[in-house]
Amino acid sequence: MDIQTGASLLVPMRVNRTSIGLLFGALQYGLLPVLIKPTMPANLMCDIVEKIGGSFVVATAATKSVFWARGYAVLGEEFEGSQVLCGPSKCELQKIHLPGLIGILSSGSTGMPKIIIHPFSNLLRNALMHIDAIGLDSSDTVVLNLPLNYSYGLVAGLLATLLAGSKGVLVDPQRVDMRRVLNAYGVTTCMGTPSSVLANFPADSLARLKRLTVGGDAMRANLALSLLSAMKCGEIFATYGLTEAGPRVATWRLEAPTIQHYQAVPLGVPLENVRLSLSENECDDAYRELLVETPTVMHGYLGDEAGTCAVLDRPGGTLRTGDLFGSRDGMLFFSGRLKRVIVRGGENIYPAFVEEAVMRFPDIEDVWVTGEAHDALGQIPIAYLISSKLIDVGALARELRRYLPTSHIPTRWEQVREFPVNIRK
């Protein structure tokens, strides 16, 4: 069977050499690799194939039967338990894509699953911008532990490591003792998200690192200070970005005095040739949407022209991030997401702003504030706390009056062991 140049190939990206080989092989052959989670259900993969048309998929021994039942055909020999399958004849090819493009399945700025299309050359350029921002070079050894279907792990991890000439160590943190890896390979550089960094990297191991980058979500002040305490000599960088931007757009080297003064981590310095600004027409003057102009902005969402136009004013133009920031003393601080707002009696309450105030108090490890329907007010804020100690929520609510308007203080509190897996802060 002939494989048509420009057709798409769904690649479940595991943190291993096989997935990396599939990615580069697809690009070399002129296909459009679409990177997805390795745990994505086969039925959902089939739905994506039917939506974008004419796709090939990489199936495992566990998922082949689902594809075969839907009329997929085997293409080529089996390799390491996986096999490339061709979509059924009813999935007619909707569009031939130009060679050199890559698709990354993401929630997108709207929170709905989308395939974000980038020229691979832009991802390489963004990786070089990231290298310059954190000072990565050929003497470094980088732990590559983030998922490779995740733009942060792919671009700031794998591609940056390759372009810098650094040594990369592929690690699945769920299967490997990270402490042993850091010691055995003389690792200089680690990367993680705020929720995973302390869990994956023991404090005694962090002390020996040269560099740590943290991104993928807002970093709280208490976590930043804990990391600074653990890393005595190395540098810690808070990185900001989104897949639509390529993904990295700003980086800030953590400094304890600034974090202690503002009780928050600032956005940081735009990468080379990136321009950051705040929108002019939001209804709340204190917090406005961050706008990004970057040479590595996406082409758009695959098969979704309306969705693309909603966040990108023109091809290669200004990107709306959906993230709200406030300005203090010339620095920008994250305050919430445009779609994540509680409207209480006509007043906008941004959960991230409330969460930041709650996290000032000791013994609270994390907090999630969300809205609950209310007959008279429309919505009211409620909060879920994670702490190893029993929190006196009445005393906490009274103390919060020092930092928040009364309308912003949650009306109901619940202490839990963990948050739902699908929450988006």
C-alpha cells in the first residue's frame, strides 16, 4: 500500500527511543505526525482519524483489536509490540498537508481538545530560544522525564537537548527511581511541572543540580521558596508558554526577595523576538488577558478555522492566551484564566486570585477554588483544601478578610486528600 505524502500519522508518544524514531521518521517521509498521549483510548483515536480523515495510526498489541473491528488494515511489519495501521476506506483524505508540519493534541486555549499545527522548523527555533534563556550547553546532562506528547517536554526537553548537544537521559518517573538516575548519570539539568517537581526530584538530589526549569502551570510562592531552599547553588527558572505559541515565550530566574515581597512569581523576561502585552478591552481593569507576538506561533487548529480565528487575529499574528495577568511595579503576575471566572451577583471573582491569598497561610499544601450555583447570586466561591493537618476553616476565613473582599471569601470549605484529576487551574 502506498503512503501518500502529507497524510497524518497518530503517534502515541512514550518517553522512549521508539516514539522519537517514529516522530522523526514520519517527518522525513513527509507525513504529518500528530502526537497524542500513549494512554489515549483506541476508540478516541478512531474518532480523531474520522475527523481529520485518511490517517494512519500506531497501534499496540492491546489496541489492535479495536482498530481491526473498525476496518483498519495492517501496514508493514510489527516493531516492539506496535504496528502502523491504515484508516478504513470510509475515512477519505480531507487534505494533503505540506511536508515539515507537526500536530500536537492539546486542550487548546478554549479547553476543548484540538490538534495544534506547527512547522517543525518553528519548534526547533523555539527550542533554540529556550536554550539561550536558560544557558543550556553541550556540557549538560538533561533528564527527559516529561511526556513527549506535551509541548513542554518535546520542545524545551527533547529538541532543546539535541540542539544544545547536551546528553539526554530518557526516564519514565513512574517506573524508575529518579534519585538513582540523578546520581548515576551526573545530571545537571531537570525539568518539571509545579505539581510534579518535588514528587519526582528529592530535595537532597536537587541540591546537586546546576539548573531546574519549572513550567506548564502557575508556580506558587511557597513552592518557589521551597525549591530555592533545596537548591543551594543551582539556578531555578520559571518558564511560561502554551502549545499555540511554540510553546515557550517567557522565562524568569527565581529570586527569593522578589517572591517574598510579592508573595507570587512574576512572569519574567520574554524570549528573543517575543513581545508580551495586555489586552485593552477586558471588563475588569485589574486583570487583563495576556497577548503574545512570537515568531513561533502556530499555523492554527487542524480543521477548525473558527477556533483558530478566535485566538489568532491573523496568520502569524497576535495570539490570545486566555490567561489573565495583573501588573505590579512593571512586572506581570498571573491572576487566573479568562474562562475560569466565578460571577457572583455580577461581580467577577478569579479563583487563582483567591487561591494565592489562601496559600499565604501555613500548613496548607494546595487549594482549589471553584464556583457553585446559587439561586440569588448566580454563583458563589467554594474551596477545597489539601493539608496533612486539620485546618480551622473558620479562623482561616476570618484571616482572609485581611487580603480579600468579603465577596471573594469561599462560603464553603472542604478538606480533601486530592483534587479531581480533570481540574484546570
